[in-house]
Amino acid sequence: MDAKTRILISLGAATAANCVPCFEHYFGQAQGVGLTSEEIKEAADIADKVKKGAQMAIRKTIGDLVEEGVTTEAPCGGASDRPCCG
């Protein structure tokens, strides 16, 4: 994998994880490998879409669980209708 791709992935992951120090670290490396502001913004925008999708999924699951009162024991000891951590 080339350096530009590695840093774009890292910037996207940092954005999705809400890790400001991580983003700042990789942003500092971005110019050194020739990334443009547009490329960096696009990586962050894609990460935001992934993050929003994950948030929508968890909010739906929370709503479903609250409405349905699912109480199946999950491997981690929590209530779930499917495995969460096992």
C-alpha cells in the first residue's frame, strides 16, 4: 500500500473514531506525501457517512429493544437478540 493511501485510511479511521490527536498526527504527515486538502476532506466526509450509518443502526436497535423488551442473555451478559461480543 502506498503512503498516500495509508494516510488517507488513517485520517478516515481517526475521523470515524472521533480521535482528534490521531487525526492531527496523520494530518501532519499528509502534506509530506502530497495529499491535497480536497483529498483529506473527502476521506473525512466518507468516514462521517460510515459513522452516521453506525449511529443510525445503534439508535434503531435501541428503539427496537426498548419497544420489544428483548431480554435474551448475550455472551457478554447483556440483553440482545444476537451475539455481541462472543
